[in-house]
Amino acid sequence: MKWYNDMSEQEKRSFQKVIAVCVVGAILILIVPMVFHTIF
């Protein structure tokens, strides 16, 4: 994780945003079909 520690604060923040978007996207992809199966 040395490359992470070498990042500036702004880079860390944008990196965390990218990670958060990926996580939210993955959760949506997993949950949406389950919700549709439950409703229909």
C-alpha cells in the first residue's frame, strides 16, 4: 500500500470516491434483480 501513502490528500479523496462508486454500483447490480424477483 506504499503507492496509497504516496498520494496527496486530494488524490486519496478522489480515489475513495471511485471506490465508493464501484461499491455502490456492484451493490445495485446485485440488489436490483433480487428486488424485481421479490416484487414480480
